[in-house]
Amino acid sequence: MSEGEQPTVYHPEPQSNVGKWILIALAVVYVGASAFFIYAQHGKLEKVTQDQTASQKQIDDLTKRMQSAEADSETLAQQLGMTKRELATRAAELQRQQQVASARIAEQAEEEKKDVGAVSGEVGSVKTDVGGVKTDVAATKASLEATIAQLQHTIGDLGVQSGLIANTRGDLEALKHKGDRQYYEFTLLKGSKPQAFSTVALQLKKTDPKRGKYSLDVSADDKTIEKKDRNQSEPVQFYTGRDHMLYELVVWTVDKNKVTGYLSTPKNAPIPVTATPQ
């Protein structure tokens, strides 16, 4: 890498738990869509009930018309000048119309019953799927909690009790989920200019892969602190800012020309600035 070229800060994507976070997000979207679907199907059921009521009212009206026609046949014949035979023919026609209407309404009601059964089956399927999503979310939460429980506290290089230490990116994702502090992953290249992370700048000076050791400079509050011959997975601590906040960094891997790890800051630490050469 040339002297004027700005090194790239790598922020590798989490590997072990990114699928779980995607599952949680999809679960939330799916539950919302399922709730809307159930609401829509409930409206359809109400409409089916209303249609059946209207159909039954049509049958009742036709029945009343037949009864009225038979009771007043003589009077109707006199008023219309119809013979009893003609009146009987007319009554038979009305009865045929009633039977046709009844058959049509019965067929419609049967189809609506099938639709209701299908809707009920779909609603049951949605409930089952939602239950499965809830189970997956609960399992993901339990896995994160189990990971956090396995992490350990240790003493940092300043002799201060450290928080939970992440030794892998999966561990770091669990700590981010816990939400007690802010975390920033980094990759530092030997020979590169200082790189800004949060409100400090880090510069890798030396690595010793065989012994798992490294040396780096921490620039903060217009001064530089040398962290020499620190161990891999050791919490490296320093205070910064007007409020004397405790920052902590942990290196996961030590290679010939680079180290990778993360910087941990308090939740109320200043907002990070864009990485710039110093």
C-alpha cells in the first residue's frame, strides 16, 4: 500500500447470527401480514352470512306469495276474469319459479359453505405458521442469551474490571443485542496511518503472530498513548473525553501485517466521526 493511499477499514459482516436477525425481521413482517389476512377473511365470513340471510328472505317472500295466491284464488279469478284452470296454471308457474329459485339459492349456499370451509382452513394454517414463527424467535432469543451467559469478565491492562469479552464475531453480535455498550469492529494494517474509530484513532505499530502479541498507538484528547506488547483477546483500556469515559479494545486475530478486533465505548459516548488519516 502506498504512503498516500488511505487504508480501507474492513467491517466484516457477522457470520454466525446474521441469519437469525434476518429471521427475526421476516418474522415481524410475516406476523403483521398474517394479522391483516385474518382480518380480511373475517370480513368475508360476515358477507357470506349476510348473503345467506338475504337468500332466505327471498324464499320466505316467494312462499308468502304462493300462500296468498292459493287463498285468494277465487277472488283473483273474478278480478282478472281468469278461469280456475288458468289460475291453476299460473299458480303452477309460480310454484315452478319458486322451486327454481330455491334450487339456485341452495346451490349458492352450498358454494358459500365450501368457501367458508376453505377460509377456515386458511385461517388455521396462518395460525399454525404464526405459531412456528414465534417458536423460531423464542429459539433465537434463547440462543443469544446462552451465548451471553458463556462470555466472561476479565481485568483489563489498566487493572480495571472489564465488561463481557467477545472472542468471535458471533460473541460480538450477542453483546450488541444486549445493548449495554457501543461496539465498532476494526481491521488495522501495519504501516498504515492512524484510523478513526468513534472519537479516537488507532495505529498498528508491530505484530508478533507466533506469540499472539501486538503493539499499537491510541490517539485521543490531543495525545497519543502507546499500548505495547499487548496479548490477543486481552482487554486494552484507556480513558478519554471530558467525562473520563473508559474505552476498551480487544484484538481477535494477530497476523503478520494486520490485526482485527473491536472497540467498545459507553452508550453515552459521542457519536462516531468519519475515519480520516491523522
